[in-house]
Amino acid sequence: MSATTIPSRPSLRGIRWRPVSNFFSGLTRLATFSILALLAILLSTILVNGLPGLSFRFISTIPKKDFFEPGSAAVLPMIVGTTVRVFVMTLFVIPIGVITAIYLTEYAASSSLYTRVIRAAVNNLAGVPSIVFGLFGVGFFINFIGRGFDSLTHQAGPQLGQPCLLWASMTLAVMTLPVVIVATEESLKSILPGLREASLALGATKLQTIIRVVLPNALTGILTGGILAISRAAGEVAPILFTGVAYYMRDLPKSPTDQFMDLGYHIYVLSTQSPNIDQTKPVLYATVLVLLVLTFSLNGIGILARARLRRSGRSDS
Amino acid sequence: MTHGRNSSRRTAGWGGIYRGHRARVGERLAEMGIFVVSLSAIALIFLIFLFVGREAWPILIQSDSVNSAAVQDVIPAVDLPKLSPEQIRAYLGIDAAQLDRMDSETIRELMLVREEAFASLPQSLQRDPDARLNTVRWRSLILPHQWAGYSRPEFIWQPIGEIHKYNIVPLLVGSLKTSLIGLAFAVPFALGAAIYVSQIARPRLREWLKPAVELLSGIPSVVMGSFALIVMATVLQRFFGYETRLNAFVAGIALGMAVIPIVFSIAEDALTSVPRSFIQAALALGASEWQAAWQIALPAALPGVFAGVVLGFGRAVGETMIVLLVCSASVMSWNIFDSARSITTTIAAEMAEAVAGNHHYRVLFLLGTILFAVTFVTNLLGDIFIHRLKRRLEGKQ
Amino acid sequence: MIRTTLSRRSLTWIAAAVIAGAHSLAVAGTITVKGSDTLVILAQKWAETYMGKHASTKIQVTGGGTGTGFAALQNQSTDLCNASRKIKPTEIETCIKAFGKRPREYAVALDGLSIYVHSESPLTQVSLEELQGIFSGKIRNWKEVGGPNAPITVYSRENSSGTYEFFKEHVLRGKDFAASAQTMPGTAALLQAVARDKGAIGYGGAGYGKGAKTLKVSREKGGEAFEANEETVANGTYPIWRLLYVYVNPELDKGDAGAYLSWIRSDEGQAVVKEVGYYPLTPHLRKK
């Protein structure tokens, strides 16, 4: 791309007064800043209403009594549940996503049938509605794999044939696979070809080159992919509705076959099941704030890292 | 970016793998592993279709094993000795292995449950012809039916109750209605912003604007939904003055906010990928920035913009938590200020109460299959548009 | 390098998951309770109080919905199933197919549903028949039930809730809700809407009621109307009430679980019911 080599815009502005053009340019500017204004209103509403409800006790204890009431509400089990489920997810999604990206960028020709079909499948997977992943989790992980495993091991009751942390994480891994693949591909492509050629010229095999040269250089990109996947998954509720989330649990989850509480689902519960909406509002806003801080900090890191990666990629080529 | 990619000597081996040198067995095995893992995305699409479809299969093939009729023929338990094993299996819906495991006492118990269920139904229902209707037949799923107590045939989704009314048309209408409102709101804003950011804004401003708009995509849909439920619904009602606070319009606007970053990102990418030289040529000829954007960049990037809109539609149709929180009455109405119940809402809300394996459960999976098929097509369309954009831009260069 | 360590780690993890899974059931003395979200807070309270007295018993409570609870009961992933409605014949069938017996049913608490209108409504009572007319859409104006000449806005609940199902069965008697009825995601949201809408009517759990007016309900038009309280719900004079249940596999109804179940229905257990906002069982119901 040669965009940066030519001065990107000759300053023709102000040469002639063009009312129509200026009007429409103004409209596009208005559209842009309206979106930003909406975003600002949304975030400031949450911040203003959520901050008063936030306290160390709120984020560090397990609610023992009534989680709708500001005095006794707390979100520790939800923070733990959400965090654990996304990290377990990365254990599945990163290896698979990175290997797929390696195949696509390092091994396969971009015009080959395999590449085209895999790419189409990845794009398609990215657009599958999250609730369908939830149904898939029930049909495949719980009913097929879980039940199958249970009947093989002949246990007294179901272990894996029921909603639990493991299946929720795997369902999310399926959902976020495209995110990891795309981010890793981007970072692999931004590596200078000369690096690979040098390694090959020194007698390293292709696989050695990939493992010793390409992957270490792509590490930031892979991490970015992981972070983006986590931030996408952290706020998702629909895929875990039937695959593992619990309305209330007294204890933190102890094994992958336990159910768990979740921040996003808890927001849904707080906004619909509360016996007294006005009383619960501060709790709701505070919980939303906790979730947003979690997803936004991750998202922010991801976006910044990606922007840096792109810039460096561009100046390289 | 072109490490020998276009070299003509290049020949792809097994699995499309190109290596360029001889390799030891271990390395070949590793490559095979990489190839197999890389097929996982394809496998997953296939598995999703297979396993979501599998649960809906009995309805798709209209098997007799799912019957949602409130009143069904009952064989008295005393007749058990007269029945052949095949008859018992067909009547109780069990397979041979299950039958083998059961003793006659258990079978009798099962038949008694059927008898009691029948006896406990109100008399009026036993006479009602609707109660004998198997409502998971295509006819009931898609066509309107005049139920007892109604003055004309209607599309009704009321799955809970003695008679299970499973007409999916109100849900399709609900999904379409909310998504279209969402798109109508999102596309002008997203497109305007994409033009501004890619063509008009100064480069330095642009660096900030793009991530700022994309920040919107970082807001989880459950947060957007509860914000719509608590704040937006009240504000919009005060502004537009319609009667009921929660309706398809509120849900649509909230959906629109969730869709804006998608349409924006894709459209902005497409507009940016239009070669700078096109625009500079136009500017040099005396066009204004707006004219260059509208008459040169936008037409060139049109397939990409379409892709954004199509993929935005797919996202809106598939969005769950927003519509679930904001509105959920299954009304058969195109009025935007009426309520609506989307397919996703229905699945999310009813799955936990459905008996695993029964007709309600299967209908919900049928809805999931429909949803998957719809988004599959929109994704494919989006893909095709993006390819067309690439080809068009490359062809012109 | 990264690939190998990651995949190796994930393999170990899967193995760990499987082993941990196999172990978690082996813990003795744990009673698992699952089912209706309506009952989850009450069940939690019961569990806490009981565990305070019997340190050796551990009770784990999760919600998920009545249907989910029955599914878990049937595939034996839970010991007790909380239900806000009676078990359905199809669910009994799946249980018999799974473990050869009908699940045992225990009534554990009473719940009365209240009828809410806007706080400025002049109405004080309504009959069951009128309610059926209003919620099925036959009666559309308040003047038909003795109120001002104003249209009625009907608020209902999400159709997957136990409350919805109960109301449809007992007040609408199988008829469909009016197509114009607004559905609300929860009782609180419904109350909020009713509090803001002068023509509104809605229904919900009895423990709520802030910000709106609660109507007395009579069986027949012009008959004596009652408000929901412990006495009227218990003796059945308040007409819109339901039982809440716990179901158990008869095989498991012994030992710790059996002791816990009979404690729930004892005076001590029923005292907890009152704290949470439901009504305790009458002695007559406890015997059954």
C-alpha cells in the first residue's frame, strides 16, 4: 500500500466555497460525532451511576444473602466465573487458531481450494449468532460428547453430560476461533519475508523456521488475538445460557464440571428478576461497570496492539 | 508479504502444503497435524449444522415420534398383555434396548401415566378438535390456523399451555422487524462516519476516530440491552410519545447501536482500500472532498459497503440479549411501535423450561437451524461482495 | 515452541478436567438441589439454615428453571428438583424411563399471585371472571368492570416463566393471553410499567407490590373479595394461589436428603418460607 508515501491530502480546502459539498461533509461529520456522543452518554451514565455502588467489599465477597440489595450484593463469584471461563477458553482456542493461521499463511497457497474453503468457513463462523453456539454446545458438547463419555465410564450420575464450566469454555472457544485466526494471520503476514528466507538459507527446515523464527516474532500478534477473543467472550451471555452458567451458587466453582456464576448473566438477572428495580439499580450499574472495565481494558490493549502492529507492518512493506 | 507466493515453479503437495525442500518423517507428520488442525473451522461449521440440525431432525422429516397434540390416543394399561413388543415401543416411544431393560411393572407404570394424563384433561379439551392437532406439522408451523375462541385464522406462538401453538411466523416477523429498524438506524450513521473517517477527516484525527467508534463494539450486548431497558426506553418514549414503553422500536435502536461498529468497520475498510490515486485525480480536477468521496470512492467501494450492510443484518438477526431484555411479546404486527419476539429471544427464554427431547425442545432447535441457515446465507453474501470489491479494485489498478 | 507448550498444557488440562470430574461426585454427604429460579433464593436460605445446624451435610443449590431441574432429576445429576409447577406427564415418563419410578412429590411452600393496577385507580377489587376477560382481551375498557372510561393496558410476563404458566392455567383457564398484552421480562419490570401507566393491570408474586396498588380478588362477580396474606392464601379464600414443590427420586429419599426434606416441611423450615416472602404450608398440606 502506497498511501503513506504520497502526501495523503493536498490542501485544496477553502479554495472555493461549495455549499452543497460542505453541507454533506458536515453531515458525515455529524454522523461520526453523534455516534461518539451516544457512546459517551452510554459510558458516562454507567460511570456516574455505577461508581457509588463500587466498593472493595462489593468486588471481593460472595453474596450470602440477597444479591439484589445494595447492602448485601457482591460480585466476587461472577468475576471469578467470567475470568476462569475465558482463560480456560484460551487454552483451547489459541493452539487451534494459531495452527490454522500458520497453515493459511505459511504453508498453503492463497489461491488453493483448501485456503479458500477454510477462509470461507472462518468468515462464516465469525457470523454465526451466539445463541446458535449455545445450542451447539448443548447438542454437541453436552448431549453427544459429555453423555457419550459418561456412558463409557459408567458412572453413577452424569459428570460431563450436563452444563458446566468446561463446556461453556469450549463453546466460547468455538465462537472466538475466527478472532484468533484473523489476528494471528495479520501478525504472521507483517513479519518480514527476509527473516524467513534468511533462516531457510541457513539450512533450517520450514518447520524449524516457523517455530524458531516466525512464531517468536508473531508473539505480540498472537497475544493480541487472545486478548481480543477474551474481550469478545467476556461479555457474551447467549452461548453460556444453557452450557454452564448458574443463577446462584453459594461457592466458587472448584472443578471444570461445576457450574459457575457470570457477570453478564448476572446483569441480565439483576435487570429482570429484581423484586425492586429502584433499589437494585445501583447494584446493576456497579455490576455493569465492573464488566465494562474488564472488557474495555482488554479491548483497549487489543486495539492498541493491533494498531501498532499494522503501522509497523505497513512501514515494513 | 510475497514470499514466493506467486512463483510459477511452486507446486502444492498433500493438503495444499508447500514446503520447498525435502523433509524428514517427523516434520511431515507435524505438517499433517497442522493441516488437519487447520481444517477445524470447516469441521466446526459442519458440526454446528449437524448437531443443531440433529436435535431438530424429527421435526424436519416430520417424524411421527414427535407429537405435540394435547389429546392423544390412549391404550389402557390392562391391555398390556395383548400388545406386541413393537406396539409397546411405538406407543411409548422407546427403543429396543430400553424395552429390554424394563420389567413389565415399569411398562405398566408408563402406560398408567398416559392414562392418568388423559383423565386429568378437562372435558372441554377432550372434545376440542384442536387438541388432537399435532402442532409441529409444517401446516401448523407456518400457516395460520383458526383456533377455538378466535374469530379468524391467525399466526400464534403460544407454546406454553394445554395446546401448544407453535406458529413460527410471528417470530420471523419479529426478528425481521427489529433487525430492519436496527439497520435503518445504523446504516446512515455508520456509512456517514465511514465516509468522514476514511475520506474527509485529517489523518491525525482519523487515527483517533476509528478506534473510538470501534470501541462501541466492545460493549457487551447484555449491557446495551439493560441500558435500553432502563434508560433508552424512557427517553425515546418521552421524545416520540408513543404509548407502550417497551417495543420493537426501542429494541431496534439498541440493536442499531450494536450494529454500527460492524457496518462502520467494513465500510471504512472498503473505502480506505480504494486507491488514493483515484481520489487525488478527482481532487486535482477540482472536485471537492465530498464529491471525490461520493462520486469516486463510494462507487468504487460499493461492494464492500454492501458487505457491511449484509453482515450487519446478520449480526442484528442473531443478536440475543438486547431483544430479550427489551421486548418479547409474540405479536403478529409490522407496526414498529408494537412489541416483537425474535427467534433468538425465543430460544434463549424458553430453552431452560423445555423438556429435553420433547416437541418444544425440538421446535427451539428448529428455530436455531433456521437462524443458522439465514446467517449462513448472509455471511456467504457478505463474502461474495468483499471478493467482488477486491476483484474490482485489482482489475482497475 | 509456543504451539507445543500450549497444546501440551491444554492436554494436561483436559486430563485434569476428566479426573477432577470423576472425583467431584465421590464427595459424600453432599445434597445437590436444582430447578426453578422462583425457588432458588428460598432453597438457598433453607440450605444455609440447615447447614448451620447440621455441619456434616453440604447442600449445593443452583437455579436454571423448572424444566432444567426436571431434566437434571431425570438424568440424575441432581438429588432434589425445585419446581414452581406440578410435574408434567411427559416428565414423569422420562423419569420412569430413566430410573424406573415416578419421582416423589413434596409440596414445600405456598405462593399467592397479586393483581396490580396503577396507584390512582379507583378500583379496589376484581373477580376471577373479570380477570379472565381482561387478560384474554375480551374486556378492553375499565368501565366494563366498574372503573372510569379508559382503555386497559394489559401487562403480562415472559411466556417461559412459571408465573405466566400458572396464571394462564388458573385465571385464563387455558385461553390465550390477549395479543395486545405487553410482556415484561420480570415482575419488577412489570411493576415499574404498571406504576407509570394509568390504565395498566398486571400480575406478579405477592412479595412485591411497591409503587402500585394491589387489588382484592373475589371468586365470583360481586362476591366477597380478599387480599393475599398468610391466612387467606392458606385457607384458600384468596383465589389465586399455587403450591411450590420439591421432587426427588424415591431411591434417594433417605439418609441426609430424606432428613433434609422432612426438615423443610417442619416448623423450622416453614419459618424460613415466611422470611423470603412466600406463605408456609398449612398443617393439612404438610401431611399430604
